[in-house]
Amino acid sequence: MRIAIPITASSMKKALKDIKEASKSADFIELRIDYLKRPDLKRLLSSSSVPMIVTNRAQDEGGHFKGTEEKRLSSLKKAIDLGAAYIDIELSHYIKLEKKRTKIIVSYHNFYETPINLKEIYQKILAKKADIVKIACKANNKKDVKRVIKLLESSRKDMIGICMGEIGKITRLHPKNYLTFACLNTAEGSAPGQFTIDEMLLFRKSQMANYHKSARK
């Protein structure tokens, strides 16, 4: 299971410090530049050899960016020009970008519910030629969790399928996920229900132990 650690610092100094710490254990680092007051993308992207996901989340999808939509999308274009491994762009704000070598995550977020039309949302993301599909919804009951897992397991495209909140935490551990998100600590989370990196590493270690135990039988 591959782990992405989101960087949610509001200053460059703290962001660079967190990137250094995250680089010790992360498979990916998500740069949440919507949290940063004055992001220096070039410096951020060159601060670690760990593949980075650049996200500048719109406010209507749970983000913190307060500028114009033009400036927000411009920052994603700049990330591509600087050679970011991935960018995340919301389905609701999607525009076609010349991606070069960068992989595009097209995402959908709902912090209130898991909508009935999950399959329709999934198909809309596929229609955008996404490299990775990301659907993150609030789970209000176990049926919501089952629906997201069913969609994740049936996807033929690389996918991140997450139910936010306590009820849906199990989805973050699903092996079919392209990656899963884990915060540096409980104060640094970017979404409800995120495990910490220490918790995720412990889970991954137990997974490997169980695998080797089964292989010896």
C-alpha cells in the first residue's frame, strides 16, 4: 500500500520542514498549496526526490484557496511546467491541460454525503481522460462504505476511493487504492478520518507480516 502525506503548512518554512520529515516515510507527498500564503512551487518541488502531487483545492471542494479561478488553474499549469509528478484537478472545475509528463488526478469531493449517482460521477471523470480517478465522499452509514468499495473494486482505471469520516476509515486501508493519504500527525490532517503516518506504517508492516506468514504455509 502506497502512502501520500499531505503538506498543509501555511508558511514556506514549515512546509519545507514537513516535506523533509514526510520524505522519510512517504511514497508520495501532496503539496496542498491552497494552505500556503506565498507558495514557491519551484523550491517546493525541488526539495525532495519523493514524487509530488500538487493540489490547489477550490473552496467549494473543501479547499482554502481564496484567489481567482484563473490564478488557481495557473498554479497547476506552472506545476506541470516545473515537472510535477502529479496534479489534482477537481471534476467540477476541470479544464484540459497540456500535461506533458505529469499525471492528472481528476477528483470529486463531497463532505456531506455519498451521492446516489457514484457511477455517473465515475464515468464523468473517465470521460476527462484522467490518469487516476479520485472520489472522496462522507460516509453516513455502512451502505455508503460498501458502495464506494464496490466501485473501487470494479474500477479498471487506477483509482483512489475514500469514505471520509470515522465510519469510512476502513476504505483508506483498501489495497485496491492507487494510494492512500496519511497525515504527519493529528494536527496536520487534510480530511476527516485520515490515519497518521505512524498508524499507516504499522498497518503496512502487519500486512507484510501476514503475507510472509501465509507464504510459509
